[in-house]
Amino acid sequence: MSEQYEKLLKKRDKVQEKIRQSELALKKSSYFENRQERKARSRRLIQKGALLEKYFQADQLSVDQTEELLKIFANYVNTKKPDQYKKTPL
């Protein structure tokens, strides 16, 4: 009886270890995906900022001045924007 009990305990420990390893692997993959998404977003923001500076010659403007400049033109741009560039509802 004691031998069976020991075997069951060992089996339980192995299963718990497998569960722990699976949870860790899941966390790692989730972290990796989130990290990749953050990297892609950062890259996109940098590229768009560079385009803003290039076409609006805004490299000498502060962040607040750039925001004011964009506010001035935002309504015009959004109303004249071609359909292909408009945000589509999900």
C-alpha cells in the first residue's frame, strides 16, 4: 500500500512540474508576442514622426508646437482624406 502511495505522489509531482513548465512556456510566448507588438509600434511611431518632420519641416518645433500644428490641420486633412486611408470599423 505504501509503495502505491509513493508512486502516486511521484506521479502527482511529475504532473505538477509539467503544468508549471507549460505555464512558464505560455508566459514566455505571451511576453514575446507583447514585446514584438511593442517593438513594431515603436518602429511605426518613429517612422511616422520622421515623415512628419520631413514633410512639415517640423524638426525645429517642440512637442507642444508640433501638436498645435497638427491640430490646425487635423480637421481639414480628416475631411479630405481619401476613403482608402480612412479608418474602417471592426
